[in-house]
Amino acid sequence: MKTGEVSSYDAKIKVSKPKDLRSGVGDDFWIVELDSNFIPIGVRK
């Protein structure tokens, strides 16, 4: 990988969970992982 390129390891989005789905402190977000074309491939809970 060259300097300045975005790897799939770095391509993530932090999405706020709806309030009724939060189960406790620190459970406010989902991390959506993206592929090299910035297409969602999974959610880390």
C-alpha cells in the first residue's frame, strides 16, 4: 500500500444507535466496516 491510500482496515463509519436499542453506558454506537470501494460489509457491535 502506498502512503495516502485508504485501506479497508481504516474505512469505518461510526453510527449512533437509536435510543431504544441502547442497553447501557458505552453502548451508543455501531461501527460499520467498509470495503475498499466504501461499501458496507459488516457491523461491529
